[in-house]
Amino acid sequence: MSYTSHTAVLGAGVIGASWAALFLASGRSVAVFDPAHEAEKSVLTYIENAWPIMTELSLCDRGDPSKITFHRSAEEAVDGAGFVQENVPERLPVKHALYQQIESALMPQAITASSASGLTLGQMQGGWRDPARFVLGHPFNPPHLIPLVEVMGNERTAPGVVDVADAFYEDVGKTTIRVRKEVPGHIANRLQAAVWREAIHLVQYGVASVGDVDKAISAGPGLRWAAMGPTTLFGLGAGPGGLAAFCDHFADTFNGWWDDLGTPQLDAKTAEMLVDGLDEAIGSASLADLSAQRDAMIVALQKALRVRPDC
């Protein structure tokens, strides 16, 4: 059996609990550490709620939700784990302190991956004496439903470690991409930020309401993006001429649009505008109802697109 058959999850908030559910579903055992008093109860409740959805996605054929343990210290949790997923708060002192705690307790071949969305790999490596087996493994929330994980190593990462991390994530049902250069927000969050920036600009400029801008994405390009990325889709959009023909035909159009894009700031006034606009758009729907609706749609899309391989 692979040495990554036993895993550890450090930090068991929403992201950590979701990772734990996914690792269990893949047939692995999971050791969890979180200092919060209610962590064990909240994680078990999360897994109980997530299990039917993962079963529907054929993710649980190898899984046993009872193969989970909870530990009083991070050192205990990582003992014997071949793969460690770290999800503690995104504050460098907190992460560095954790890494210093666990480094001597890790198996020599263990890989530790951080779910950090904002901090860079280089910043986090400062918490290790030897960061050779430490990588970025940034998921999209919730990890048990959204396939994407951004993986990164650098010149301080040992040869082959990123490949092993890739293989591990793919075995639990993830779709991996490589981050080749450190930038704040990695890849997918920057793309989200770019779209949201223009969405905010359109509302500020009076072009459309918050609700209609959201619909413009979910009922339009969002459906296409669920199948293929924008460059591939534009390459298909020009017919036999492909992307070269598309760029030749639409260069002036896109350059004009790019020149006209807005650069809003997420200040208090803008936040208030967005909150009011969202309240108007969702009406009496509760956040819990919207979350359940979102998850059901994601499951339906996953099944339709057959993104995840059979377990």
C-alpha cells in the first residue's frame, strides 16, 4: 500500500473538513488536528453531510468514514502520515510556528501541502529548516466538490516531490494545474478577481444590477467555462481558422474593451452597494438554501461533464 494511504489534516475549518471528507472517500485514513474545542464534532457533522454527495459522484467506493482520528497536537496528527494537508489561518507567524512544530515529527518521505490562497510558497518556506518536501496545494472551496487544485514547488523543492503531490491529488479525484511562478493569489483566484472587478464596475457605472451581472455569468459564459477555458473556446469560435483567425478578426474589438474596463476599489461604499444589490437579487432565500442549491448544481454539472474519474 502507498505510504500516502494515511494522511493528516491540520486545521479543520471548512477547508480542512472538506479535505478530510475527500481523503476518507478515497479509502485513506485521516488524522486531524485543530485546537478548537468543537472541531471534532463539526468535522464529523461536515463529513456526514458531505458523504451522500460524494457517493452520488462515485467518490466513495473505496471510502470508510470511520477511518478518522482526532489528536491533541499537530505532532501527534502527522506521526505516520505520508501526506499532510495544512489549512491553518493565513498568517505567516501561525503557519511558521506550525511547521516548526511538525518538522521533526514527519516521516522522511512525507509531503506537506498548504491550502494557502494568498501567501506564496516562498513566504511559507521560511518556517522550515528544510522545505524540500513542502508544496503549495491550493484547492477551490469546497475541495470535496470542486476538482481544481493548484500545485507548486520551486528551486527549494526536492526533485519529484511535485509529481508525487500531483499523483496523490489526482488519485483522490482532483484536477491539478502547475503554478510556475509566484504571484499573489496564484492562478484561479486572480482570474476570479479580474472578472469580479469588471462586474463591480458595471454595477457602479449603472450598466446593470448585481443580480443581472451575476446572471450574465451563470447563464452565459459560466456555462461554457464549466466545459472549457476561454482561450480554447475562443479558438473554437472562429471555425476552421481557429484561434489565429479569432485573434486577427477580434483584436481591435478586445483591445477596445480592455481599454474601457474599470478599476474599482473594494471600499466600504462599494461593499455596501454590493450587499444591497445581492439582498435585492436573492430576496428571501437564506444563505443555507443558496448553499444547498449551489452544491446540487455543482454535483449535476460534475455528473454531466464526467470531470471526475471513476473510483
